[in-house]
Amino acid sequence: MIEDLFNIPFIAQLALREKQIQQNYRPVIAVHKWFARRPGTLFRGLFLAEFGESPVAETFFRKHDFPGRAIADPFMGGGSPLLEANRVGCDVIGFDINPMSAWIVREEIRQLDQTAYRAAAAGLLEQLSRQIGDLYRTDCPVFDDRDVPVKYFLWVKVLNCVSCGRDFDLFPGYLLAENRRHPRNVLVCPGCGELNEVADLRRLGSCRACDEPLLLSGPAGRNQCRCPHCGHLNRYPRPEAGAARHRLFAIEYHNPPRKNQHEGRFFKRPDAADLERFERARRRWLALEPRFTPTQVIPPGDETDRLKRWGYTRYRELFHERQLLGLELSARHIAALPDERVRHALATNLSDLVRYQNLLCRYDTMALKSLDVFSIHGFPVGLIQCESNLLGIANGNGACVGSGGWRNIIEKYAKAKEYCEAPFEVHSDGSRRVVVPVAGEWIGEQREGASARRVELRCVDSSTAALPPGSLDAVFTDPPYFGNVQYGELMDFCYVWLRNLVGSQAEGFGRDSTRAADELTVNSHQGRDLEHFTSGLSAVFHRMADALKEGAPLVFTYHHNRFEAYQAVGVAILDSGLWCTAALPCPAEMGGSIHIHGTGSSIVDTVFVCRRPAGDRPPTDEHRLFVALLRDVEQLRAAGMQPQTSGHGGSASAGSLCANSKRME
Ligand SMILES: C[S@@+](CC[C@H](N)C(=O)[O-])C[C@H]1O[C@@H](n2cnc3c(N)ncnc32)[C@H](O)[C@@H]1O
């Protein structure tokens, strides 16, 4: 049982490493984005502790098979607990109110003929190269080479002055690239737009082209910017003027044959041919009659209102013409593929690709790469946008250069599906990562020579999920964290594309939007409050508890900085007649993650293990609680963390938990 065989420091160490680069530990997550996936290593540890017979540290790297055990997850999202359960031979039943969830988990679990997939993906790339490859090329001014591939196009938002009527750029700052991944800092000249390489940011000097002094800070900030032509102070955003407009101001490109003659990356200011390429894309897009590009209006919402404030009214306005052209042509090619399994795989890829092919992507000036729209759990509207090469770039060994293109998505997806055939674990040998194959385990429904595993995935509100009493060996889940993530509002961004491409046959795809009134999140637009969250969670726990076999656990992860978010959890546990037999801490986020950076959010989850009590509950007193807390803190320290407990007044964590933790250096 978990209470006896789980090992907090052992699993915490693995989870901590996994969260640094989750795709290296659980490549399957690359099938499609889902928000804040919990570490797979945590759920594996929990399963082995519950169903195994030896301590987790002894069994973790060995093969397991628990056929006939039925595991449910009422909030499956991207499927982390279910995938781990399926991998160790269990039957799984997953529910989620969001139709994208069941689609994605099905894509993760369903077997794929890799050869057929690779061939179809290569065909797509070939066709796109022929159709639009020329639009992602540029000339290298350093070596006078023609038609080299572009990695990223960088765009700045443009405003029209209400006083003089002329356009001007909304630069929040002029630093395009820092001197971490490139030998020098790259600055845009505020006068003529030329790109300048500067060794020391304390001595900026002047522009090599026009001699104007270089600057770090730009004129746009706090929603206002002075017009450089007439000096009038303009306010932005201005939704009444329509969707935000952009101007191409820089390009990062790739020129591999010159690698040995050139230090660092290649940046340039766009020339007339680059502007003409975009113009060509625009004309071609306007001449098309789109069949798959979404026409939907963006509904108001807690997250989508930020888009509305920037004048965006329809999803398609979040993409410019070159992106729309590439996505529409991709969708047409995919829709015509005869093999349904491969067609669905590539449609899933397109849905994931749109995260990188839109006008909300930003450029990471330190890492020098594109940040996808969901690098935070919202819709970030920045003043500088990054457009990735839609095709992606492969170097001589076939490895991808840059991010956010078809090649990147295809490679990640293929690796994800390879992992399903032969999952592995990773352990760290000092600073070395050692991959440990776990021969005999697999993710899927059926393999030759093995007994079939039941996989039932449903798009439903889990408070209505019907399960026979006493049918489940365990429930492992990761419920919504109060109002932290607005799943429906965010997932619609991908869904409007996927649904147009695959049709409305899949369960839940009859809906126009993935939003649902019964989504268990607090949302002011949809009038969902603490009471809605509490009664919904309670109804779901109740149903799950009734379906559990005697003594079987309901296990869930949770964290929140607000105390009332835990009241809901407490009510749900009590209402369902369960008893919390353990509360285990486990790191679940990286403090440096962009979506929580600077928010003071907890990076440690509490794993609540609940069972139906056989007799009376033992009383809980403050002293026992305090002792339990101290023990948890010690165990996290043993895993290499420096937990800080926080008390009342703002940032409290449940039962035994530590709100802010940071990795020991
Ligand atoms: C924290 S996420 C689960 C993440 C998942 N464990 C993973 O690793 O990707 C919570 C999920 O609960 C779902 N959800 C919210 N309200 C629901 C409801 N009433 N019924 C079923 N699912 C719901 C959301 O759509 C979301 O996918």
C-alpha cells in the first residue's frame, strides 16, 4: 500500500528532475500540449507502492504488470495518471469534460504504424516545401549567399497616431538578443531600424548605419507610447481600431555552410526581398478560399478578454497571412490522406503546431527561440512577436534547428510514439543521465502475445459519470486547481482548427467550443465560484468513492496558494465518506517555469491518499499535524529541495505542505 511502500525523497528526486525536462522522462507528453501535467514518475511511484509488494525504490526500474486492475481518472486532461496505469497493465477509464482531452489521450494510447506515419509526414513536408518553401528563405548579407532558411521572423506591433495619422512602432525595448547564446548583444537602432552587435550593455555606442545613439529601453510601456513623428502621447491597445497590426523588423536565419567562418547566430534587418516574400504570401492567401481555417468568433472570458482588448474578434485574426496560408495548405494535405489513423495523427500535430504559428508567440531573447502561446496559462499579448519557420529546419544529421515548425512537431511526435512501444526510466548517475529501458512494459491496448487492456475514454462531466459500485481498484487523479487554468477557454485555440479538420464525429466534437458550464474551475465570466467548485468536486469524489472496492484508494494531487481552495478539497473528501490516510509532498513544477515565474506559486503538490475508514477516524490534533509537517520537510530536504513553509495570510498550503521551495544549488 502507498502508506507503507511509497518513498517521498526517492520519488521527489525523480519528479524534480523530470519537471526540468519533462519530455526526456515522459516523451509521450509531446503528442499534444496539455496544461501543467504532473510528473509521470510520481504516478508510477504511487501505482507501484499501491499494487507492488516491495518498497518503491526497489521496484521502480523493473517491469510490472497488474492485469485486471481497474483504474479511473475523472479529470484525465493530458492523461498522466492513466498512461502510467495503462503502462503497468491496468484497465483504465478516463473522463474529462473537455473534448480535446479524450482526443489527446486516445492519440497517446492508440497504436501507430510508425513507417506509415513517417512516410505521410515526409509527403506533407515535401508538398509544403514545394508550395511555400520559398516564403521561408532569405539572403545572407554577411556572405552574400542566396536563399538560406529563415529560423524566425520578428514582428513589432504598430500603432497609428491619433494626432498626425502616421504609423509608428511599439518597441518596449531595443534588445533583440542577449549575449548568452550569441557572442554579443543585438540591438535594434531606434532611428533607422538597423541591427547592431554590442559587446557591453553599459556602453551601447551609436548605430553603425545612421550614428544615432543606441538605447536599451523603448518608448512603449504602461499602455502608452509617444508618436516619434509629432510627439503626441498615444494610448494602446485600441480595440476599436481592429486587430493589432505588426511590422517585420528582424530575421534570425540559418547558414550552416558558413558556420565555421561566423561566430554565433545570424541576424539581419529584413530587406526588400523579405518584404516582398511576405507580400507574395499575403496575395496567395487572399486568392485562396479557405476550407479549414476557423471562422469562429472568440467568446468573452476570463482569459480571452485580453485578446478582445487588443481588438481580436475572431481566432483567425491571431495569425497573419503567411501563417494562415501554411496552416490551410497543411490541413488540405492532411484531410486528403486515406489512412484514418495517420490522418488523425497528423491532424493532432497540426493542432499542436498552431501553438507556435500565431501572432502571440514571443521570442526568448536569452534562449533565442520562440515561446509558444501557452508558455503561460493564458493568452500573452506582447509587443514583439516571433514567427517560426512553418516547415522547420533540419541540420545534416536530421536534428531540428530552431523551434516551432512542422519538423519539430513530427520528430517529437514520432519519439513519443516510439516511447509508447518501449518506455524507459531515467536515473541520474551524478551529472550523467542514464536511460534505463523497462523491457516488457508498453503503452497501448493490445500487443502480440500479451493480454488486451481495457481503455475507456469519455468526454463527460465526471459528476454524472456512471460506474458500477465496487468496480474500481483505485482512482488516481489530478483535479482542476480552482481557477488556475481555464481549460476550455485556452484549448479552444487548438480545437477550432482540429475540429474543422477531423469533423464532429469524435465524442464531444459536436460542440462549437470546448468550454462547458460544468467545468470545475472558478471563472468570473461564467459565474462559477467557490460554491460551484466545491459542490462539483464533492459530487465527483462521491461518485468515484462509491465505485471503489473496499479499502481501495482515491489518490489525488493538489496545490494552491489560496486557503479557500483547500476548503473545497476538504469538503469533497468528507462528503464522499473518505478519510485521508496520507498526505505526501512531491515537487510538481519548476520554480523557473514561465507560467508561474514571479507568482510566488507553490511548486510542491500534496498527494492526498484517501480511503473509506473501516472504523472511527483517529482524532487529529495540532501536535500530530506539526510532527507530520516537519517529517515532510525533512523528506523534501533529502530530495535536494529547500522547502519553506508558509502559514496563514495569503499563501497557505494544505495539510502538511510547503508553499515555496527552491532547488538546492
Ligand atoms: C489538472 S487537469 C488534469 C491534468 C492531467 N492529470 C494531466 O496530467 O494532463 C484537470 C482536468 O479536469 C477537467 N475537468 C474540469 N471540470 C471537469 C468536470 N466537471 N468533469 C470532468 N473533467 C473536468 C479539465 O478539463 C482538466 O483537463
